Amino acid sequence: MTGTPRIALSIASAARYATFNSGESILSGFGTTSHELFDYTVRAGDYDGDGVSVEAGSFE
């Protein structure tokens, strides 16, 4: 993979992208858990009455 990872968001009918911030893996007695954080800055007009969704297979 090259560049900054991102995921596609669907906000109303507009396509927006959240970019990778950080990630970590934590080993515990239950196994390894991974956490990845993505950031998105809300823009004027970003309103979706039924919620924001992440598009399937949208990890780039």
C-alpha cells in the first residue's frame, strides 16, 4: 500500500473520505485486538438525516 490509508464515507449523497490517524495492537489474555483511528473533519452542509455510513470495501 502506498500513501495514506483512507475509508470512504457516504454522507447524504456526497462521497467523503476519512484519513488514517493511528493504530495499535494490544495483546491480552483474550488474544490480540487491533484498533485503527480515522479522522474526518465535518464540512458545511454535511448533514445526513439517517446517519453517516462506511461503504463496504472502501478501505484504500
